[in-house]
Amino acid sequence: MKKRPYILSIAGLDPSAGAGLTSDIKTFEAHGLYGLSVCTAVTVQNDIDFKSSHWIPVGIILDQIETLFERFNINVVKIGIVENWNILLLILDKLHKLKTSIKIVLDPILKASAGFDFHTQETLEYFEKALKLCYIITPNYDEIKILFPEKTVEETIIYILEKTNIYLKGGHRKDKKGWDELYYSKLVQINIEPKADKIYNKHGSGCVLSSSLASNLAMQIELEAAARNAKYYTEAFLNSDDGLLGTHKKA
């Protein structure tokens, strides 16, 4: 039997399994990968209500990471919620020390779908340093507007592109809703059009997109093809039923 590649999610635990670690693991499995996980937070939530987040101490997070790298060959890591950008930078530094060639997909989650805010009133200095250590980030339109609030969306894209690649999710767009955009190599822009005429919103859909993208990269698929695959895997997930918790099917 062919050995499945390993892939790591560093994210929070969602008891409803619609987002975070458990969602990532289901996505990894659907892509034929073996998913590993490091917990950054235990959340109190379901698919419609986010009540609180209880953060794991950074030392424990780093110990979890190191222990996994002692045992498993990990080439791609997906990162979800972290307590603040300083801790994100510590995590990224650790990953690059453990493996210099690591590819990191960062989903810069700023707000839970139920309205809970992360990363309020903190310096962007750490975030700017963190960007340089990521392979790609996957913000949605609401998130990219507030990452650098003094800049326009266009200015923010140009600024981030100096540091890393961007997959901009289009589900929150007012115009061309559902059209995603991939920016890479500092100058290439690819528009990724939706195929479905209608979709059903899902809790954790952003986690699914970023973990699907990470899965494709772990399978050594080139970035542009990986982005398209992730887009259409996520569409299939969104339309797997009409409820808020979707079904993962083999990619």
C-alpha cells in the first residue's frame, strides 16, 4: 500500500467539527493524506454561536510541533487561529528551524462567523514579519480590508505580495461574488470563477478552502492548479447539503 503523505494543521478545536482542527483533518483525509494536528485553542462554540476561546500556552504549542517533527516527515503546514501575531511568529520561527523548506498556508482568521473578534488592538509589526515566513495566505474580502486598515484593498494586495503569495477568497465580495483571486510570484494574478450557480453557506468554509489548498501543495501540485482544485473542492463541500455542516467527499 502506498504511504500517505503527512500534513499538519495548527489550529483551534471546534466542538461542532465544522471548522478548525477537525474540519482540517477531514479535508486532509478526503485528499488522501494523513492529517496531524496541533491545538492552539479550545473553543466553546457550535455551528451558529461562538461563545469563547481558551488559548493553549505557546510553550505547549511549540512542544506539540517539535514532537511531531521528531517522528513524521512534514512538508506542508496549515495554520488557523492563534492568540496573537507574536505567537504566530514564534510558531513560524519554530517550523522553519525544524524544516527550512516547509511550506506554510496561513488562514489569517480575524473574526469567527458568529462575530467573535481575534487579534484586536495589536501591533502589525509581528504580522508583517510573519508574512515573509509563509508560502501563501488565504484571507477573505472582509479580512483583507482590515489587515492594514490604512490601505485600500489594492494597496494591501501589493504590499503583501512583496512578502508572500495571496489566495483571496471571494465569498464576501459585493461585486463578482464567489470569484476568487490568486496572486503569486509578485506579479501574476489569476481569477478563479465559480462553477456553481448557487451555493449553501457552511460553517468553517474558509478552513476547508485553506486546508484543501494545503493538501494540494502537499501532493506536490503546482500553486495555480492547487488553487483551482481547492476552489472547486470547497464548492462541492458547500453544496453537499443545504445545512451549515457539510460532508467531505473524496477529492
